[in-house]
Amino acid sequence: MDRKGRIEDLSDFIKTYFDEISDYINKYQNKNVLAVFITRFAREMGLYVTKNKDFCFIRSGEKPKILLNLNISSFDKKSPKFNTLIDKDESKKKYSFYHINEISEILVILAIISYCSNDFEILISFSNEPSINFDNFDFSIVKSKNIINLDLDTDEFIADSSAAGHIVNVYIPFERIFAKENSIDFRLSVTRLLGGHSGSDIDKMRQNSIKLILQILRRLKSHVDLDIIDINGGLKLNTIPNQSYIDISVKKEYKNDIIEAFRIVSEEQNQRTLKTEPDVNFEINCLNRSSDKVINIDDFDMINSFIELTPSGVYSTDDITKEIESSINLSRISTYRNFAKISMFIRSFSNEKLNEIFEKIQIASTIAKGNVEKIIEYPMWKKDSENRLAQIIIDNYLKIYDKSINIKTAQEALICGIFKQKIKNSSIVSMGLKYEKNEKEYSMDIEDIIKQFSLLKLILNNQQMGII
């Protein structure tokens, strides 16, 4: 297929579209902007495109060899970042509301559309949460049985299986009572924790901002009489929370006391977390207001107790491989008029462990007089006895990268379990791109984008792909 009007040099193509995509995002600043850009690009190239609010499906030709899958979930208008495309001649830095990894995978997809003459399919979902509504997608239009999922944050290994996952909400009721007279509100906050992915980074001993802010609160309460107005922590279900805050109410006469106590407690906490969280930031700010009502302290103790009883991190490891078997991520907490909502992401390669974790959450919730809701279940994605797609990737990886690649099971890539259910007799592999992070700046080497594109092009050209 002749893609008219394409830029002949691949490096120039990537740099040009990095600029164009970034400018397009900054111009329109909404979570659907990439969907509009990609569908417009594919249609201009003459490809079959169907789209709804959650998905964009693209097909080139009638006998596609592979389906490339990508979920775009990083849109965050509140925390924009700088994305840098590193090139030996000229590096480009752009302000963005999307993660560099997703932008880079989009660049790979645009290059596939522009430079590959083989038949292929592309499915892109747009969700800021892992709970994608696949009821909105008609899987019967998918023709390929070979699926490559572009969602790993590394190019050091590929995944041929993934854990099962449950997303769980816990609701704990509370009563609001009148605040003490002559009180003033403060906000206690912790920010700039490393955070990370709740699957791939869960074993890196990173602090959870929800647990951390509650530890600080417990220590402050031993110094100053205070009441709690609200707590809010975490952003996304599939990330380790890196920022949280608690709004408190104290008598005006204790204003200086709470500020000094916070300084002492936060400095002590900073020393404890310095090695693992070098950039952590603790703040106390006077809100110059006085709330009418606060949370009944006994009820808040129930919320606090639940958080304390519920582990967050690695839950169990495999006895032989020592790799993660099960994990829990305390993802989010928010308080409303008369209840707290706490969200958790559970992952496990063992259904027995998955049920065990869920039962412990139910017990802790019962103690806190709350109730539990399982809002989504991801089925386990088990490796095939003979995954020829994985072997083709391994063979071609060696040609491009001049080194071998390992196959692993993954705590991430849960979406593949749904594909395995929906597309019978399919072969699935997850792969990705590595990136560098420094504070709010994320960088990707253009050579890594070119290598992944070259690998996918070799896979598409492989004669065995059509008979897998």
C-alpha cells in the first residue's frame, strides 16, 4: 500500500509528529484529543476506521496478521508534565497532559500506518481508569488472532501471561457534627512521592501517600486537639498514590501549636523516608476559613483503622521464582457528605490468594461498619502451551536489539485476560517502551521508538504470522 504524502525519513517523521501531536493536545486540552487525531490520520491514509467514545478501531487490508492494542489512560490536566524526545542531533521538549510512553506508542502506531504495507489491525481504548467498558466494543469485527499489547513500561522483557485483578470499593459511613467554636481550618498535604504503576512498581518499597498522611495525622493528634473535615488521596486506580491531603479544624488558640507540631513531625518523617522518597514534600497551609461541620472522631477512627488494617504492597511471592504472586494497592480515598469511599486494586496469579485478600478486606470493612463492592474483575491471562507469536517476537528482537529478551509473567497487562475471553484461540503478548523520569520531566529516546517500530515491521513481514 502506498501511503502518499509520508515523510521519507523515519526519524524526521517521528520528530515531526511528536511536535504535531503535542501542539494538538495543548491546543484542545481534553481527554478525547488523541482519539480525534488518530482517527483523522488513519482516515486520511485511506484505512477502515470505526470509533465511539471509548474506542478507536483501525484496519488495513482484509487479512490482518496482528492486532496492536493500546490503552490511553494518562490524560491529567491537573498535573501537566514536560515530555522530551531525545535525539543525538536535536532533543525536543514539549509541555503535555499525556505520559511520554503513550505519546511514543502513538508515534509507533502512526509509523506502522504510514510505512507498513502488510495487513494489520489497531485497537486504541481511551480511559483514565483500568476499568474499561468493553461492552461498548464489538469484538466480532476483529479478524486477527495475534494480539500485541503495547502497555509495558520496559523493553527488557515481554509478557505472555498476567495476574487476575479485582477493583474494589469500600464505603464507610460517618456522621458530621458541629465544629468547635472559634476554630480555623488547615490543610495537611504530602506530595511528590515517587508513586508508580500498581503492578510493575508495587515491589519497589515506595511510600503510599494515603497511609503516610494518616501516619502524620495520628502523631499530630498526640500533640494538638484537632478534628478532621475531609481526606482526599490518590489519583488513579492503577497507580500507587503519590499525593494526599487532610483538612483539619483546630481552635484558633492552637494555630501556632499545630504549625510547630507539623514541622517537627514532618521533619522526623522526612528523615525516615529520605532514602526511598528523596523528593517528598510535606506542607501545612492555613485555609483562612472555618468549616461548620467536622467528622465525628469515633467514626473517623473507623476509617483510620480500616486503612491501618489493610496492607498495601506485595502480599505474597512465589516460593520457587520469588516473583510477585499477589499484591494490593490502596489506590484512592475521598470523603463525601456522610461516607468515605476507599478504592483498592488487587492482583494475583492465584485465585485462592485473590479470594483470601478479598475476605480480609471484607473483615476489615465489617469492623469499620462499612460495606464492600467489587466493581470489576479481570480474568487471569494464562500462558499458552505453545505461544508461537512470542517465539517470533523473541527471534526478531535479537535481530533489532542485538541481545536476547526474556519472557515473564506480569502484574500489569490485565487487559489481556479480557482479550483472551473475547477472542477465542488468540495468541497474546505484551511489550513496551522504556522511559526516563526526573521530577515532572519524562524522556524517551527516539532510537527506542525506531527499534520498536522496526521490530513490529519484521513481525508483520514474518511469513509464519499468517498461519499462527
